Amino acid sequence: MAAVTFSLRRRFRQRALILIGAVFLTIALAILYFIDTLHQSALETNLALKHRMVEQTFNGYLARAEDEMKFIGQDLSLSNYAAGRELDLLFSHHEVLFFGGLDFFYIEWANGKSSMDPRARLFTKVDFRSVLDAGLMNKWTSVVTKDNSILLLYKKRLVSAEQESIGFLYGFISLNDNLTLANELLESAQVSAVSVYDNERDRILLEEHKLGVDLSGTVLHSRLPLVSPVQADLQLDIMQKYTLSSATLSSAMPLILCVGLVLLCCYLLLLRLIRQLIFSPLERIVYRREDNLLPYAELQPIQLQSNEYKAFIRAKEHKFMLLAESVHSAIIFCNEVAEIELINAEAKRLFPDAEKARTLFDFMPISCHQSIQEALKGGIGVVFDLTINNLSQIYQWRAYSFQNESDYRGVLLVGRNVTQETSLTWQLAQLQPLSSVVQRKVDTDAILNELTYLSALPGPLEARHLQGWLSLLISVLDDIDCTESDVIYLPLGEVFSQESARVMAAMGVEANRALVDCSIESGAKVVAVDASFRSLIRVLLMMVMSNDMAERRLTIRFYDSELEMIAMNDMAFRPLFYWMIKVLLTTLGGQQKILQNNAVQLNLLVGENESRTEFHSFVADKIVAWVVNDYPNTKAIREALIRLGMQVEEYVSTDSFFTQSSTVRKFDAVLIGCDKDVNAQADMTRALQLKYNRDHLPIVWLNSILPVEVNPYVFTLQGCSFDYSLHQVLVKACALEGILPIRSNEKGRSWVMIGGSRVTKAIWYTELEKHHVTTQWLADLSHYQVVLSYHAEATIVLLEPQPSRLLLAIQSAFPKVRFFSLQQWSEMPDNVSFFDMPWPYSVDQIRLFTEKVMQQKTNIGSNK
């Protein structure tokens, strides 16, 4: 892992900037606190003045109520009214009563009678006899009733015009939810809350605050005695919501800006001083000679340690050179572009032109270039032999890939003289020429056991299947016998597709019997393929497809460059497979492991192609119609299509596709499944080709067994179906123009045109398109079943005569079909309507014919 480096200058700038910022923030907060304290003190002084304003407003409200009492008293004393009509008299002056300070009043006459303001019961329900005793003459007093109504009571004597007492007038002001009084108190001094407290009786008479004001924060509070005409020891409390105002910020901002400017100048000055005193001398160290000590005492230990490291490295390099010269091997080091970095004396003796060459490829033989390139790409275990003709010696070279100091891949080549060993090996081979052949000797017991197993199967074994099995077995044995084979690079999924198709063609088994679990990423990996690798895959497919287990699965996974394959098997009863896999893995350098769940796990390193590109699905977001028919393993196909990123519209049969696909705007491909019902697959393909009047459609046949006859214009999936094989065949299909399903509401207006030349078709097609008529063009009616099965009410226009017997048969099978002919012939049946239209057909003639046919259809529909 690369070492993490950082800049001391940048770190100092960051730390100094953080420190200056912290100091600036602290000073700014202190300035704001100081100015805010001054502003708050001024507001508290102003709050005492507001206290007096609220007090005057309260007393003014009581004075207004007293004036209203005087008016009511004068009206009762001087007005001429009938007994018991005093309330009518008073409420006739509603502008005084309704807009005055009193909430209600009560009249106590000298003769013992009383008159009560009807508004009184809005404020209290108690008997007024218990309340009136608390009244004081010409004075306000506070009263709390039994139902917790807080009232201010004012008592006034009523005197007649002759100055005789006629009774008493009581005026009341309710302090419970008195919005008028509370609003006047709050608005008089623009305070947030106000309350009136009775110290003598220890109770709150009035308490109100402005709506929408949150008093949970900072609040300024003033509590002073209330001087008022109320006969009680009252106290007035007012509260003012305090917030940090813009005035405070505007007052503090110039001072804060000055402090910020001063600190910025200090920061820049500090950076300049640190650069001149510390970092500039550090930069000049590079240009000093190594043997001279630095003039800075703090840096001298670092310089001494660096010199020690350099001496240690030189000593190691010297030891390494001694080691390279002392071993009896040729050693060559090269960098990522094969340029020589180190070559010892023995290597120079082998390649005298190495000193003049720039790269390895300039003096190494061409036969070695591929191995060297493989090592440069990171190949492991690269070994090759090289014969030095002029010295009559054979050297075995091993290439080791390593990461150099620049994180690039270099190569170490170590050549060992194996002339003697090779000579002895050749002599031993002459003495025992069959030793290598014995290792590949066929296990006859395993073959006999396999034949015995096949003969004991419960069902009869067809000759074709046995012949195919034997041909596959012989091909595997031939590949085992072959010691050398050409290596090609192919995608892994392509190899599995080819080999599964070969096994299916030979053995005749169903494709869905073997579930191949190979993701699209694994299938797209390009690997080195030779005969042994193909034979190994062929054996695994034979083993999976031909066993009698409930689960026939072959799983393929990649872990870096290691390929892992897990196959369900019955090798306990069939040792031939075990022997073939063992021999092939020995050739390929792989490992075999038997799992507990009747599975065998194979691990081997495969050579990958140098071009590794990330695979992307080319059919993502495409819409595919999956017509199941009688295909048995439909769930696996649907899940594979979803994994490819496609939108799947599934239909259980051909009929459901033609009747339910109208809701889809477009199909990029149609996947038709088939097991035994081959006719349904072929009929649907033929119907779509006739319907869209073209042979090349994006249709894919998916068969569980190999079809006998394949339509040349469709795509077929050969072999087992898995993600990669499905993707490849769907890419080819989606390259064609998609299929646009005919809407279901257009069925009744579908016309089938029979015959006609190309010019005639063009004229008719253009005119019918103006009337929004859906048309299908057929050369004749030989395949009428395919078309009319989904358009039972079609209008058939005969541009050329047709056999009368065929027309009658069509009418019998599809009674709602109507025939129109533009030509008259001798044997024309009665069910054909003749429309005289001379050739060449004009636009007006076609328009009249179309309108007539549509009108007839409308009349038929209305009669129904």
C-alpha cells in the first residue's frame, strides 16, 4: 500500500487558520455580548416608562366605565319612562352601552325591586344579592364569585330630579377573558404580556399575553404597584419578549470587522514569517552537498539518519550483486516495458548482445516473446526452455512478476542450466518409452462398469442415444490421448453453449434436464480453451444430463482467475466419469473435491485474455414476450430474463399472446417456448410473419429438445439455456425491428387484402390508412386459418379471383367474415359481394368503396 504523504506548510496554514478563526469567533461573541447587555439595560429602563403607560390605560378604561355609569344614572333619573321599561330606555342608547367600558349593570330600586342587565348571565350565574354587598359607594372593588368570575364592581346612588334617592346602580367589568381591556393594555405600550395581581387577597385578577409570542426564552420583566381607583392593594406586572435585534448587530458589526481585519493581517504576517524562518531554509537543504552538515541543529539528526539509511542501502545492493554473481544461474531484471535494469555475468555470457540492446525482445529469441509478455501481464508460473546453439546448452527460464518502486510490474528472469538433466531425461525415455503412455492408459474396468450401469437402467435405451453416448466418450478419450492441442481464446459461456449443443445432439436429452447456473459476467470472461478444457466441460455436461438424481445442476463461478465448477453427480455408481475428470484435471493442473451432497467441485486456474472489459447487458430495459406453451421449466427462463434487466410479459399460450398483448406498446423480441407441441410454435411464427408481412422478425425459439425443422428466419437457442446463452441470442433478435401489437379495439376494422400488384397495394394502402383501417396483405388464402383465428370479423377484399370452394369453406368456418371482390368471374359464390371498380384504381373509387363497406358494417351493427 502506498505511503500517505502530507505537507507541513499546508498543515501549518490549516492549524493557524483554525486558531485565528477561534480567536475571531471568541472576540466577536464577546463584542456581541457586551453590546447586547447595554441594549438590554436600555430596554429595562424603557420598560419602567411602559409600566406607567399601561397603568394610565387601565385607569382610563375605569374612568370610561365611570362615565358610562354617570350617563346611565342621568338617563334613569331625568327620563320619563313607564315603570318596568327602564331597560328599554337604556338599550335604546346602544351606542353607549355596547361601546362603553361596562360589561353589564344592575339596578336596585328603593321600593325593593331590581332590574338586571340581560348580559350579566353571560359572565356569571350566581345570585347577585351575594355580590352586591361587596360594593362600595363611588368606588371600584374586586369581587370573585362562586363560579370563579372575577369582576370589578362600582356602586352609584340614583337620585331623582327632586334630589331624592330612588335606588342604586351597580356597574360591572368582567376580568375573565376581557379581550378589549387586555388588548388595550398590551397595545398601549407594545408589551408581550400583562397581569394584575391582588396582593391583599393573594389572587390574579387579570393575565393576558399576545398571541404567537413565545415567552419561554429571554423576557424582560417589570413588577410595580398599580395606582388605580380600585380599593385594593394591586400590583401590575408587564413582560417584554427580548430578541437579539438587528440594531445590536449593526452596532457590533463595524467593531467585529475591524477585529477580523486585524486578525487577518496577523495571520498573513505569521505565514510570511514562518515561511522565511522555517520553510525556505528547508527547501534550500536539497541543494546542499551530502557531506556537509546542515547549519540547523534540529535537522542534523534527520540528516545523520538519512546518511545511515543510504549506506545501508548501498551495502545491500553490493551484497545483492555478489549474490547474483555467485549463484550458478543467469539473472535478468527488467522493468514494465522490458528494458534491462540488471544483468549478471552469466547472462551476459549467454547473450553478448544484451549490452547493446534496449529491451529483452531485442536479443531473446522470438519463441520466448510470448512467455515474457505473459509474465509482464502478471502471469504466474511462466516457465520455458531455451537452447543456446552456439554454447550447446539448454537453459530453463522461470519468469517472476513483481511490483517495482513505481508500482509498475517488472519481470525477473532466472535461467538455470538443465543440459545434464535434459540429457538424462532423454536417456530414461529411451529406456522406458511407454512410461508416459501408461499414465494415460484407459481404465477398462471403469468402462465395463459404465456399460453395465447403462444395461441395468429401468427404461429401454434407444440405439441412437447409446450411439451418441459412445461417440462422446470416444471424443473425450481422443482428447485425453492428444498431448498437444491449439489454444484459442473464447468466452466461457460460448464454450458451454457449444458443448451442451454437442451433447444434446448426440444423446438426444432435453435441454432443461441440466440447469446450468452461469451468470452473464462469468460467461463473458474470455479464457484459454484447448481440447482438454473442452473435454472436461463435455464430461461434466454428460454426467449432469445422464444421471438419475432429482437435481441436475452445474454451477460455474469465477474467483479472480480461478474457475470453480460444482456438478451434481452419481459418480459412486459410475467411476468412468471420476477417471476421466481426474485425468483431464491432471493435464489442466486443477483440483477435484467430492462434496457431501452428491456433488463434485472442480477448481482450476484458467488463462484469461489480456483485454478485460467490464461486461454490460445489451438487452437491458428491452421488452420481451415470453410465450410459454408447453415448455416445462418456465420459471427458470423468466428469472433469467429478469436478471438480464429485461421487462418480461409472460403468456401461457399462443392464443393468450394474440388476445392479451394489445396493452403493450412494442415488443423488442418474442421468445416462444416448446416441448412437444411443435405445431403451435411454427403456427405462431407463421401467423406473426403473415400479420406483419415480413419474414425477418425478432422471434426466438426455445425448445427443450432439438427441433426437427427450424424456420430459417428465426433465432434458435441450441444447447442448455443459461444467462449468457439467452443474452447472446436475444442481442441478435433485438437488433431487428420490434413488433407493434395491433390494438384490440382495431379487430373489428381489420381488412385482409388478397393478391394485387405492388402498385395496386401501394395505392390501396395509402388510401386505407387515411380511414385508419388496419390491413394485412396476403398473396392468397391458403393460410387463412392462421390469420382469421384472431380476426374472426375481418373484411376480405379480393383483388384477384380465388377458388370458390375455398371461399365457401372459409365462410363456413368463420361466418362473420365478409367477402368483397373487385373482379367478377364465372364461379364467384353468392357470399362474395361484387363492387364494380375498373382498373386502374383511383383514389375516389377506393374512398367510395371504403365508405360503402363501413356503412354496411354500421347498418349490420345497428340491426344487431
